[in-house]
Amino acid sequence: MEVREPTAQEALEAFWRATEQRFEERRRRESCAAWYAHHLGLSDAFRKLAEKHEAKAMELLEEEV
């Protein structure tokens, strides 16, 4: 069985597919990093809010005593 060289069109299509795969992989990694940063920011905000509520609750408990 003889192995033939790919045509110029086939080589171009293979190059395009490889380029597209690299682009999609980079975009996926960037998207994951952006979502991670977003959720990290949310968790920080909720943590601070919870600390404020806990401090307020302790303050109210001390007033009742």
C-alpha cells in the first residue's frame, strides 16, 4: 500500500483544524480562569457579609444580657 502525500487542500484543512483546536483550548482555559476569579470574588464577598452578620448578632445578644 502506497502512502500518498496530502494535497494542498488537505494540508490546509489539517492546519486549520489544528489551529482551531489550539484556539478553542486556549479559550476554554481563559473561560475557566475567569469563572474561577468570579466565584472567588463572590466567596470573599459572602464571607465578609457573613462576618458582618455574625458581629451584629453577637452585638444584639450582648445587648439583651
